[in-house]
Amino acid sequence: MDITVPVVIHLDHGNFEAAKEAIAAGYNSVMFDGHDLPFEENLAKTKEIVALAHAKGISVEAEVGSIGGEEDGIIGEGELANVDEAKQIAATGVDFLAAGIGNIHGQYPANWKGLNFERLQELADAVEQPLVLHGGSGIPQEQVEKAISMGVAKLNINTECQLAFAKATREYIEAGKDQQGKGFDPRKLLKPGTDAISDTVKEIIGWMGTKPVKLVPEEL
Ligand code: 13P
């Protein structure tokens, strides 16, 4: 496909079994999300996943402190990660750490208080690993940029892409374009939505302080 950037296959929010399956299947990276387990069990299972994954050169993301909202039927309360727990999870050797700092999955309620930068600073001071910000959809640009400047190195965004897709697809159908010519062809019907996801991702990449890189295949 002439892809010119490094691509990884990463498992997002896997439980213990899913993380093990992904490691066996040859994923490049897995997230073991044990936030809903008693802390000691999250810690022990994270350790096991790190051992299995690192033996195969696979990176591991772990989660400490629930990230609010609902994703894939899992509802989190949206707590702030405990710094001592974060240190213990970090000590298992995980490669990056998802920590609750007031972020939630899905759309933010109108009365959302914003990210808790005080806790983010405490976490960034306590652990060496890059931090992961889940629930990236709808966080204002200034807050995303500030979080990145303080140690967030991975931003997970899903809902915003889905909303962009739905809006563009709705506009296409409401304009009656699916009924003109072969506008019903899935390649045409799904194109505006697919382009809208791409535009959303491009825009947000612009907030990341990164520059587009063009790698020649030998460097991959
Ligand atoms: P959003 O759907 O809120 O952007 O969250 C995505 C996410 O964190 C995936 O892990």
C-alpha cells in the first residue's frame, strides 16, 4: 500500500485474556487494562503481561485509575489516578502508562471541569514512562497542548472521528446523493465519512507538536 510511516498494531483496553491472545497473535503493542480489578491483581497481571510481551519485543501500556465514561460497555467513574499506585505499576516495566486525570471516554458533559493538571504534574514527576491520555475527543486544544508539554505522549481519540464520520455521511444522504447515479455504491456512500475521519485526524495531529515525516522504506 506504499505506506511510508511506521505502523503498529496495538490492542486498546484489553483484559488479561485479550492481552495474552494479542501477544500470541503477534501484535506490536498491547494495552492491559486492569483498572477494574483490585489494585494488587492489576499489578500482578500487569507484571505477567510485561514479561510475556517483552520476551517478544512487544510494548505494553497499562492503566491506573479509572478513566470515566463508557467504552465498549465498560463504564468508568472518572477518578484521578493514585500517584503511589502509578509508581508501582510503572515499576513493572510497562512502556507507557494511561492514568486518569479527569479525562473521560465519549462526549464531555457541559459541566466537565477539565483536565487536572496538578495530578498530571504529580504523575509526570513520579514515573519515567510517557503518559497516555485517553478520552481525547472534545478536550480543548490548549488543554491537549499543555498535557503534551507535561509528559503526555500518546492521545487516544475515537468518538470525535465517529462523530465526524456520522455528520458527513448524514449530509451526503440528506442531500439525496445516494439516490443520484450510483451514489449508493458503498465506495461513494462511505467516502465523505472516511474523508471526514481523515481530516479530523490531520487537524489533531497538527496540535501534537510533531512534524510530518517521510521515511524511505529502508528506514522502516
Ligand atoms: P474517545 O472516544 O473519548 O476519544 O476515547 C478514545 C479512547 O480513549 C480509546 O482508548
